[in-house]
Amino acid sequence: MKIARSEETATTSLSEECIVLDINNGEYFGLEGALMELWLELETGTREFNQILSKWKSEFDQSEAELTVILQNAIQELSAKKLVKVDVS
């Protein structure tokens, strides 16, 4: 599964939060926690699910199963807000 940021966004990063503007509709989103971590992972371009999961396993003190659920939920939430594009092919 490949995940990428929507091209129609602008971002400001703060210490504990990212503020994302959807340029198409002018809506702002405050991303914290796993949502912010995922958003920052996508800063350099499209990433594979397993790449992100592998990095998170080395950075966070949680099991692979827990991190998988957290990452899946974050992808689903950002996708629902149309902030990321997911390619499952």
C-alpha cells in the first residue's frame, strides 16, 4: 500500500501539532499524535505502508500489532479528510 499527501495542501509544523490547510476548500486541520507522525513521514513523498511501520517500530515502544492498528487508523482518518491518497495496487 502506497500513501501520499494530497497535492492541494499547505502545512505549518509546530512543536506538538501540524496545521494543514486544504487549499481546495479552505478547511484547516490540526494534526497531533499518530496523525502528525504520519503526515511528517509523507513530507518527502510517497511512502510504502511497510516502510513507515518499520520506522515506527524503531522509534516507538509499542508492539508491531499495536503500531499496525495505529497506522491503519491514521491512514483511514487522513484519507477520509482527503488529505492523503492511498494506492492499494
